[in-house]
Amino acid sequence: MTQKRILVTGASGCIGHYLSETLIQNTNHELYLLVRNPSKLQVDTQARSGITVLQGDMQEIECFADLLKTVDVAVLTATAWGGEETFNINVVKTLELLELLDPDKCEQVIYFSTASVLAQNNQPLKEAGEIGHDYIRSKYDCLHRLSKLAIAPKITTVFPTLVLGGDTDKPYSHLTSGFVEVTKYIDLIRFFQADGSFHFIHGQDIATVVRYLIEHPPKQDEPRYFVLGQEQITANQLIEEVCAYLGKKIYFRIPLSLSLANLIIFLFRIQMAAWDRFCMNYRHFTYQTVINPTCFGLPNHCATISDVLRISGVESRQ
């Protein structure tokens, strides 16, 4: 295996932890892990030689210009989720980093976007760019600017769906903590039906896919857009699987209609942003083609709702 010089931004985040750990444990590549606060990085950076922790901020990415010119693979997971810095980090500084890479030296960039900017046909969703929250609009904006860069032919863009992950040594994703909360209210939730569907992907499975892409960069005529997710699941299947795992019976189910939801919003004067209302009406965040480790002949770490619950420490009562 040829040793590569790999830069990982956002290494202390949920996905960054799984990715850094996977690359440390399963490759001999020379790793440069960019983090704002090294104390938040909980992976064993002393496990082997060739691991360098870079303390720095995307806001000052130009400080690493000399290193960037020598990078073989750049994995860009760093992101701002909201606030004044969102567009500067997610668009301006990300593009600046990409422009500092040497298109002749760098063999691949793996850029992390989000599936929220895509429609069900895996094409850009115009509403994401028009009414999305700052994070989503910034990702939509950056996506449309990538093709203008000199490094564009080397960019592989991944679009994670709903991200799960986290444990005692890794930060939890935004979704994971909320998912476990669902089990606390399952005695009530089990008696309702809801129209909706989605995909999810665990941080470990994202890391497995990215490691594969690093070792097998797409060829010139192969796709460079990958939506990361397990097979789609409906909201009703989610409830049924949670109930089966927890040993809860479903005696009847009451459909929750969109009109009822709108009535509740009106009666309680609930304030909703335009993007939130769009999502409530859109409901089916599913995609034509999704990628997970099995697509490359590799094992999934977390493929089912039961896996999610087990990994999250919820005790089965089957």
C-alpha cells in the first residue's frame, strides 16, 4: 500500500473522530489532523508514527499553505453549524483551502456536504438554497462553486443522510441523543402513524466508506457524488422496530395527518421557519441511490434500527 499524506479537517467532530480512528488503526498513511482544540480529540494519536495534530482554525487556513501544497488526499469534514461564521467557514474558507491544494500533487479531495441539499432524484434541491437554514444554504452555495476550481476534477463529494454516532470516547451526533429520547415516549408514540421516510448512516460506516474511497479514488468516468445512507425506512417502520426491540405491543394506530399538524401549529401559534415548514410538507427525505459499506463488499457497522438502539446502549426486551 502506497503511503499517502492525508489532511483531515474537523477531526474532533463526531464524523472526524470515527474517520481519524479508522485511518490510524487500519492504514499506514501519514495523517495531519486539523482541530481547533486538541484536548477534544479523543483518539490515540500516539498509536503509531506518522500522526500530526495541527492546532488551528479554518478561519486561518492560509497559515497551513505550505503543508496544503504537499497533501495527497484532503478530507474536509470541518463545518460551522450556525452563527455569524457559517458562510465564512463553510464557503469562503473551504474554497480558499481547496485553492491552496496543488491540483498536480493532490489525487483526491473528499468534501463533506449534506443530503439536505439534494432532492429525491439526487440533484440539487432549489429550496435548500432559497429558504434553508444558514448551514444548509452555505452547503448549497459551496456545492455550486466547486466546479469552478482548478481542483474540481479531483473532488469527491459525499452527502451524509441522518448521521448517528458517538460514545464515551466520541462526541454524539445531534441526532443520536434525540433518537434515544424517542424510546422514553414509545408508550405514547406507538399508537400513532405518520407519513414520512428517511435514511440514516452511522459515523463508523461513513469512515469505512471514506477509507475505501481513499484507497480506490473514482476514475475519470466514474461518479463523484455519493449519498451516504442505509436503505430507506419509513416513520411507521421506525416505530414498529423500536416497539419490537423494547417488547412493546401495538394495539391500534391513529394516523397523524398534515392538516392536523397544521391545526396544532395554528392553535398554539407555533413559529416555524420557512425551511422547517417545507420539511414538514416534503416529509420523504429519500434518494434514488445511497451508498454504504455493503456497496463495496464491506461489512456494515449499523444497518438497522435495532443496531442503532443496541449501539446506543438501550437494552433489548425482545
